[in-house]
Amino acid sequence: MNTQGTPFTITFVSGAEKKVITVDPLNRDSSGHGEPGSILDLALAHDIEIDHACGGVCACSTCHVVIREGIESCGEASESEEDMLDKAPGVGSRSRLACQACPNGSANLVVEIPSWNRNLVREGN
């Protein structure tokens, strides 16, 4: 996370819906899923659903997202993340696993949740 404490925004795009959250690096909410401060962690803490079958431990590819803007603030993908991304559909140069991509606050982000990763029907709902 950014050490200067400058808040940044993440715009989540899911189909026609958009939701913008503001992240305060010095006082951020956490869901306890994925790497601390990851896109998945921040999304779930703000009631934005991103499927994550493995619980956010980089053991599947269900949290695959496309970072349309601000990808440079998330650092490089690890080898294990790249291995998991190889199993995801529709992977491109801006694809990341939401559980592993941790924005450092140097840029605002626009994150697309691809249609194939939206779990529209969950058991028990």
C-alpha cells in the first residue's frame, strides 16, 4: 500500500453497473480474503462480489479481473499468479487475480469483473 497515505479510488465495472470505492491506505477496510490490501480484499470489504472459490489463496483462477486503468500501481504478477491465470478464460495483458493484485495507491484503478466470473446464482440464495 502507499506509504504517503493519499487516498485513491477503484472503480469496479460489472456489466452495465459501476461502483466506485475510495481507499484510505492508512485506515482501510479489510475482508480477510486474498492478500491484505488486494483488489479482492478491498472489493469484499465494500460489498462488491468477486467470485473466489479458493478463498483468495491463489489456488484457482475464479477471481480473474481485468485492470483497465492503473495496472502499473499493482506491481508484477508472481509466477504462481501467472500459473493460475493460465487456467482462466479470456486472459489478456491486463488480466490479474484479484486476490494477488495489491494496488500501491500511485494511481486510481478501473477494474472490470468479466461476465464469466460473476457468480449470479449462489447456493442457498
